Amino acid sequence: MLVIPMAAREKKRLPVSDREYWCLQAQRMAEPVLKNMAEGTLQKNMQTEFSPSFDNRNRKVVYMETFGRLMAGIAPWLALPDDSTRESQQRQQLRKWALASYKNSVDPKSPDYLCWGVSGQNLVDAAYIAESFIRAYDALWVPLDQVTKDRYISEFKKLRKIEPPYTNWFLFSSIIESFIAKAAGLSEYDDYRVMTTIRKVEEWYVGDGWYADGPVFAFDYYSSYVFHAMYLETLQNMIDAKANTRLEYQKYYDRALKRAQKFSIILERFISPEGTFPVIGRSTPYRMAAMQPLALMAWYQKLPKELSNGQVRAALTQVMHRMYDHQNNYNEGGFLTIGFCGHQPETADWYTNNGSLYMTSLSLMPLGLPADHDFWTAEAEPWTQVKAWNGQAFPKDHRWADDITTKDRW
């Protein structure tokens, strides 16, 4: 198949709708990764970049970070049913590459076999791979051959030797174990890792939609990067697996969903009239991953009543334009570079490489809604800060409190 370079396609045909623009961003991000990995050449061809203060871990973690984080973001889009549109043809090709990439990543004979178990970092990015299966179970997990599925379950189980730090990392363990419960059965998963995570996340909830990243609160975007999505998905996996434990998973889920809805209101209010949002805390090169809960609620079709599809789409689209149109976020090989808006190596933390940055794909989850969904067809509406700074009426914001209580069943 002839693959036209992304830059050439951009010059040839400009996007004419918000959805087409979003698809362009997804394609540009995914194609260099998935085409290479499907052919077993990602580790040969990827132009990598590491933080100036990168630690002494195995640098091959960059490839697992790239693949896992990318797939967690675009999985909902690839799960859409096929049709006769140009977009569907685009998705079909990416899905074909993705399925081949999944197989290569756990095949010891493949040049793109990932570095499973060589670093504590593997727990993080294996969790994003598991999350991609959760978000597109029928499209990306079910079609895999049994040997590949067995290899994944085996690799996931081996990661139990990694002790997670007393932070958001607990959720990486729980997302993997709860996925094992769903995909391989309740007899195969480690219940303690799931139960402990749920109890700790509840302890770390500080109110108004915010989670502390461990016992001490930090004003950063880890509620966006990890907590809301992976907590909801852990709970949903336990519901799907019909786990019978002390916890009432449905009540926990319903409460966590309300917290995510409140946090999505906060994130929408963070978006300025110009399409910028506050650059705070660590891991800022994750770019638009800061908007993950807002994107997740849109994809779930669970936006709170205060937010319309038209205003959320308009706000996120404006952020994308501000992020991607004016600065070069990609290197010569088409892979993301370290930075927030452009190439800014000084923004890196000691754990940052350019595979880390594919977290930004998490903002693309609404592409999992079909093109005729109201999220895409609704008229664009001004978001909160546009209204507020232009003398228009806008809703007031107040503290939100939990209204669902839980207790152990026995």
C-alpha cells in the first residue's frame, strides 16, 4: 500500500470540519508509530529523545511508552464500525497496523518485542496497553490470536514483581489486574492489588473532583493523567467481571463518575478564550492529556448538564489549534518532541522521553463517537471563559460534594 507522507497530505487537502481536523491530528500522531511497529521497524527507525536529566533506567522503555500511550488515546476511534467513508479507510489501515503491532510487542522473535519487565516503568506503560484493550475490547482484544492473548496475560502477571510507589502508580496495578479479571477470569487476577488501590484512591480524594497524588496534595494534572480515567475503568472491569468482594463496585463507580463530571467542569473552565489552559505541575510535556477527563466524559456521553457537546467540542478544538498549528511538535521522522507547545526540552522531568508524550492522544477519545453524533453535529457554542470575558451570561461555579456513601458489604 502506498502511504502518502503526512506533510504532503496536509498540503494537498486542508480539513474542512472539526472532526476532520481531529482525525488529521490522530493520523499524524499514529501513523509513524503503528506503520513502523507493524513492520517490526519501530525500534530501528524511531527518532528518540530523552530528558537531559533522564535516569539510569533501560532506555528501551521509550518504545513501550510510545505504543501504550498512543493506543490508549486512539482505541475508541479505531473501535468504530467500518463504512464507506474516507475516514473509515483511514481507521481500517491504522487498526490493521495496530493489531500487528500488538502481536509484535509480545512476540520474543519480533524486532519490536517490547522490553517487558526490565524496568519499574514497564508497570506504567503496560497499564496503558491494558487500558487500550479496555477502551476497544471487541475491536482490539477479541481479534487477537490466542497465543498473543496468552502472552499478554503472562507478561501482565510478571509485572507483579514491581512494587508501585505510594502514588498514582497503584492505579497502574489495578488497571492491569482488573483487566485480567475481565479477560482471563476471576481466578487469574490479584484481588488485593485492586482492593488496596480502591481504598487508597478513596483516601486520597480531596474534594471538588480533585485527587491527591498520594498522601500529600499537589496542584498538578495527575487527576487528569491517571486518576479519573483509570479509577473508573478499574471499577467497571470489576463490574464486568462480576467480582463478589466486600466492595459495592457499582456505588463506587457511580460516585467516581460524578467526581469526574465535576472535574470536567473545572477543566472546561480552565480553557481560555484563546484556547490555552494553565501550565501547572510536573509532566507538562504530556500536553493535552490534561484534558483527558473532559474528553472521557464526552466519549462516555456523560457530560454534566452544565456542559453542552457544542461548547466542549469548540473548546477542545480551539486548544488543539493553539497547540498544534503554530509550533512544530514533531521531529523530522514524524515523532513527537519533548515540549508543551513546540520543542521545549527544558520542560522535561527526569523520567521524560518522547514516548511519554503520546499521552496527549488521550484528548482524542471523542473520536470514538460516530460522525453523526451530536458531539460532532451540534453547532459550536462559546465555552465558559468566552462567555465570561465577553460580557455574556455564564453559570456560576460552586463546591461539589459527594452524595453517595459506601460501606463494606461484610
